[in-house]
Amino acid sequence: MVVVIAEQRNGTVNRASWEAIAAGQQLAAGSPVNVVVAGAGSEQAAKELAAADVAGVIAVTGGPVEHYTADGWIAAHATVVASVTPQWIVLPHTYQTRDFAPALAAKLDRALVTDCTGIKTADGKPAFTRPVYQGKLAADVRPLGEAPWLVTFQIGAFRGDQAKRGGSANVRTMDAGVDPSAVRQTPEEPFQEARQAVDLSEAERIVAVGRGIKGPEHLPLARALAEALHAEVAASRPICDNGWLPMERQIGSSGQTVAPKLYVAVGISGAIQHVVGMKGARTIVAINKDAEAPIFEVADYGYVGDLFEFLPALTAELKK
């Protein structure tokens, strides 16, 4: 059996959770998949998740898990795991997962493989592909020890629309039974670095700029294109390091990992540190004057030429 720990906020399922379900369904290879979702709004989220082709959905409730805390999530999910005894526990590799999953694995005394991008079969057993050395290499990893094993999947490694749907899974509510005195943290509103902070992992379209934009005075060209596409504006690291865009707009190994339906790379060379953060995009369009730029190796469509001439023309066409 596979258990997928989903993530939701106020009853709305995080898109990365559907990606984790797709990974869990592939890993299960026909064995049952159950989904667990906790927190305020979990019962509403469970109804949405019940549309997936899974055996069941468990909505975890109770005062100490109404709002996220690492202690609450660890205790609650340890209780769930003990009750359903899965072989695999699958999670989306989100900031929240990174906060509590290592401690959950330690509490269960089980192996954890993180930030995976794919599943392979070797000698009849699953192995997980994950980036190493800042994405320069990929390693195939198999967890040791006894089940259950915990695995987190990088955002974009699987597509949410690949999750098999059409089911009518059984939904049940489970009281976490967490002792409030065991929760050491005080729940607060989700952290945002700045008022204008945006979760780019939820964006369906992104226009990202690199050093080819030359200076902050040319950012309006990218913003105009993004407005025409109803997209978010993002950047490679040098743009954010120079302060041309805030750090929460950075995509790459030291920024956010995204998997939008459309990713337009403007003046981005395609260094591996950036590519690991956006290669899960469904359609990648590269605009660069250098025909040998590495970004064209991962792009579905490319334009070789002067972006300062091409962007205004493209924006004008999109607005027609």
C-alpha cells in the first residue's frame, strides 16, 4: 500500500499534492493508494481528493492539527501510518514537507529519500532518481531498512493532470489524538518574505528574465509580455542578486522550483542551476540571441534574435 500525504490550505488542495498522487499511483503499480490530508479545511479537501482513483481518503482533524505545526503534523501522521501500515509514504517536496518530513522519518525510524524526479525499476524493485551536485548529475537511490519508506517528489517531476481520476474514494475522518502539550510551536499565518511575495509554483504561466535583459530599465518589456499572457514575472539568480527583482521571484536550485504550463525564458542562457528549477514546465519557449545557449537544449520552441525587438512585437500580437 502507498500513502500520499497531501497538502491543502483552507480546503483547497495544493497542486503539488496532485503531482504526488500521480507519483504514488505509479509507485503503487496496482496496489492500493490512500491519501491523507490534515488541517482546517481537510474534510472539504478530502472531498476533492476523493475524485482521484484511490482506495480512500483520510481527513485528519483535531485541535492541535487545525493549523500547521511541525510537532502536530509529525504526531498526527505517525498515528495514521501506524493505523494503515503502508509500504511507501509519498509527499510533495514543498517547504512544509521539508519542515516536518525528516523528523517524521526519524520518529518512525525509517529511511527518507528526498527531492526525487522519477521512479525506475531495477531488479524488480523501485529506485528513485534525484539530482546531486546542484543538478549536475542524477543518482538512482534505493532506501534501505524496513518499510515504510518515505519519498518526496520535486515539484514538476510528475504532472498533476497525470493523476488518475474518475474514482469515488471512500472518505473518512480521523481524530489525530495529538496531545496539545506536545506541540511546542505556536501556529501563525504562513510566512511571506514580502507583501508582494508570490508562490511561483502555483503559476500556470511564467515569463522569466536573465542577464540578456541588460538592465532593470528593460524589465517593463518582460512585464508587458507577462501581462499579455496573464503570467507571473520571474528571473534567474543574477537578476535577483542585483536587486532588479525581489528574491522570491528567483527560479533555480537556490530559488523556487516551478512546473507551469508555459515558461518563457527571456535572455536566459540556461545554466544548470536555473534549469533544475524549471525543466518540469510543460512548454518551454526560449528567446536568446545566442543560438548555442544551453537553454535551447530544453526548450520546445526557440527564437534566436534580439529580444528588445522581438518582445514588443510578440506582445503586440498577443494583445490583438
